[in-house]
Amino acid sequence: MRLEVDEPFSKVVAAIDEDGTIIGLASAGAPRDGDAPTHWELYSINVVAAQQGSGLADDLIGLTAGDNDTMVWVLADNARAQGFYSRHGFRIEGATMVHEATGGCQIRMVRRCVER
């Protein structure tokens, strides 16, 4: 398992249970898109099935995205993930692309934070 990313200033956060097993993982950093609408991208967030619905993903998104304007790519047919991101202030922005590894259609969601 790789717990690093190549993009500059990126963050990787792992949630570990009392036995030392990784139960959640998230990464974020500089956008990889040339037309990125924000200066921060959530690359991935994953939580083991037994922890889904526990609030762990909320903690991971808070630690990686913080209060930054953030974008994320989500599979178009993943309603659960879209709902999760919507609850965190993300909205479908309109851009789409095909995920190279799976061929699945992805949509870009963007969260704009209130001015500090």
C-alpha cells in the first residue's frame, strides 16, 4: 500500500484502529486538472465497510480538505458518494471525464467555502 502522493503540498491521512489496522484513508493536494476551479483537490477518501456511517469519513475530509475551496471527482453512478459530498457542501460543477483505469464516467464536484 502506498501512503504518499506525488503532487506538491499534498496531505495523506490514515485512520488506524486500536490494533494498528488502517480503517480509513484520504489524500488531497494541488489539483491535477489544467482547468481546476479551485486550488485544492480531494484525491481520494476510503473507509472500510464496517466504519461507513460512523463519522470517520467526516473526520478524514475535515483533516484533508479543511476549510479550503475543494474539488473532487466522483463516479457518476455513485449516488452514495455524491450524497456524502453534498452534505459537506460540494455541488456538481458540470465537468466530466472518463476514469482511465475503470472506464467509468466521473463528474466534478466543487465546494466553495465562506470567506474567512
